[in-house]
Amino acid sequence: MKPTERLLSLDVFRGITIMGMILVNNPGTWSAIYPQLRHAEWHGCTFTDLIFPFFLFIVGVAISYSLTKRKSQGGSMKSLYLNIFRRSVILFLLGIILAGFPFGLMLDHQFSWATIRIPGVLQRIAVVYLVASILFLKTNTKAQYWITGAILIGYAALMSLVPVPGVGYANYEPTTNLAAYLDQLLLGSHLWSASKVWDPEGILSTLPAIGTVMLGIFTGNLLRSDKDAASKTVWMYIWGSALMLAGWIWSFWFPLNKNIWTSSYVLYTGGLALFFLAFCYWFIDIKKVTWWIKPFHVYGMNAITVFFLSGIIGRLLYLIKWESTEGTMITLKGYIFDTFFLSWLNPINASLGFAITYIVIWLGLMWILYAKKIFIKV
């Protein structure tokens, strides 16, 4: 495989990850969900807590491939940086649109620019993509290792040692840790509505998320190297094991936590991502066992598109509502869930069934684009 050749396994991994995102973001009801399909309450790591770091890891692998390819094509560095900046801005704006939609313009939607959430999933992707891309282009691999280590250790030191103003001591509690304090100080009312006093994609916790992307870049560098396929796979398993072990050991002092994106969480989830990619790489790119991959490849080739549109439609399902004969308000989502799922399944399986159906519907829509070779890139 050529150093800049596209990895089919990476597209499949991306598709599986986006499917996972849609699965956990769109249950039939939030009151009935299997434990692994919801985030850990605070400390801990469920299946759901793996999805976002897996996607950021994939972003890192893609950076290694795409920017190396662009550099080899001989374009100017200025145009390369402008393209990176453009992509980051578009991703950030898409995140803002997703947060504010439909901006009070229809369906009696209550909206205010004074309280719109500024952080978010796409916004974090935008920021870490920008920073990691610049690091990849401006520094050598050795410097990148040192910078990544400094980010993770420095973040752990900040969270563990710096007294939080108004609290008087460092802590990892949801509303009184340093990351939450900075979110409140700098973002004010523009935070996640479910918490209002901290944000899972907040400012300080975005710093270690850069480390997750850098682990992906290091993996991409390994896959682009001249090593044979078997050696690459073995090294991915070795590094994956080492990262998981290091993350688990570190978690005794700095717990695994997605909400504040702890350094132990970066290592642990990065190790798991390496394991999963190694599996996909060996069976898909090397052994060519590809009979099962088409649905995931379809998702992976329009990942941001399906994430964004499924979020928009998911919001509309809540906003379209009417008054029942009993005088209660019924949402379109509630009607669909009650009529087609809860009518014959118990609540938790009905909720899962709704989410799976939502995935299948979007698979059909994305398959149309895939068949026409329409791949929407940011």
C-alpha cells in the first residue's frame, strides 16, 4: 500500500463510529436506555464514551494521510493552511447551526443568541483539527511526541493542583472543577443546557482532546511507513495495549472521564481505537475480507453530512407537535415511538428499536448519495 493511498479500513471505522453516534444520540426515549448506550454519570467509560474519542482519533489518522498527500502534490503551504482554516470555520459554523436550529423561525421554537450553546461536538472537531494540522505541518515527529506528552501531563497538573477560585482547592467534581470554572467564566450562559454550569465540550477540556487527535496522527504515520503490513498490525496492537494499560493505571489518580476529557481517558480510549483500527486494517486492507463492510463504508464516506442532517431532523421530530384530544401536547417523535415501537415492545427495547430504525433510514438516504458517487466534503 502506497504511503498516501486511501485506507478502506479507516472509512469503515469512521462509518461504524458515526453509526454509533447516531445510535446513542437518538433513542426513542431518554428514560429507557441500556446502560452501555448512555454516558457514564461522571467518572467511568461506557461504550457511548468511546464514540467521540474514536472519531477524533480517526481525524488524526486522516490528517496524516491527507496533508502528506497534499504536500506531495506540490501546492503552496499558504493554500494548505487556508484550506485547513476554511474547513475548521465551516465545521464550527455547522456546529453553531446545529445548536441553534431553527433559530426561532418556525414551530414556536424558543431561541436567543444570549443563551445559544457555543461549544459542541462539531466545534470541538473544528478546533482540534486546526491545532493538530498545524502541529503536523510545522513540527517534526519527535517534537509532536513531546508536545502531546506536555499537553496531557500539563492538563493533569492544572486539574489536579490548581486551586479553583471560589472553591479553594483542586477537584474533579462536576460543577466545581477548574474546567467548569473556566467554562462559567468565559462562556457564561452559552453552555450545555442540561448542566448550565459546565460543558462536556468546554474550553479547557478541549486541550487534551488535541492529544487524542495526535495519537491518530502517530498511528497514521505508522501506517504510511515502509514497514510490512504484519509489522504495522503488531505495532498497533502493542501500542494499543501500552496506551490502555497506561490510561488504566493513571486513572487511579486522574479518573477516566469523558466530560472533562481526562488524560487517562485520552490514553485508554486511544489504545482501544488502535486495537479496533488494527483489526479493521488487517481484515479489510490486508486480508480483503470486505463482504460485510458496505453499510459502514456508505456512512463513512459522508460522515459529517449524515451526522449534521440526522441532528437537524432529530430536532425537528421534537419540535413538530400538536395537542391531543386529552389536551396534552404530542411531539412527532413521541407519536412515532408510541405507535410503532412502544405498542409492541417493552420500553427499553422500543427505545433501542427506534434508534436502530433511525440509523437504517439514514443508511438508505446515504446509499443514494453513495450510489451516485456524491461525497460531501467539508
